[in-house]
Amino acid sequence: MNSGVRLMLGVVLLLGAAVGRADSLRCGSRLVTDGDPLAKVEALCGPPATIEHSEVWRRPVFWHRGRPYEAGPEPVAVAIEYWIYNLGPWRLMRRLRFEDGVLVEIETLGHGYHVPDDD
């Protein structure tokens, strides 16, 4: 393998390692990922800037090792919560989607905003 190909392969591997998981959020030195319970996310990341609640009807799902599996034919109500973490004006905000208290999606939004002190 010539040195140019090795260099390109090294760059690709380094970039892949730097990007990390798209479905994770770093809170301090810990990561939260799809399948984590709501209580764990709040314990690691603290309270979000905003919370939105809704409900959808669909076939029941159970989670095993971070993956959803359909559990029956009859639709049931599923509680949906969206948590938005404002990480400040120099970082991108994150929107976390919980279904029945389980993290199912982490979405990257635009830049955060400065929150003035209450002093």
C-alpha cells in the first residue's frame, strides 16, 4: 500500500473517531444514548431548558438492549416528551425525544443562546 493511500485511510479513521456516535449526547464526562431511561438522562445532564409533552397512538413497543421491538397488534397511547438542551451560544442545542420514558432519538439543532443571570 503506498503512503498516499495509507495517509488517506488514517485521516478517514481519525475523522470517524472524532465524530463519535450521532445518537449520543455528552454530559460532562458521561454519554447518554438511545435506550437510556429519562431518569438517567436527567441525572447525568440535569434539567433541560424546555420540555414539550404529547401523545401518539401506535402498536406497543418494548426495548431490549437499546432496540425497539413491536409487542402487540392493538394500538396503545404512547407518551412523548421532547427535551431541549441549550448548551450555550458557542455550541449546538440538542433535542431529545423520549417515548414512555425511554430515550429514542437525539437531534442536533442550531446554536444555543445566552441565558442572562438573575442577578
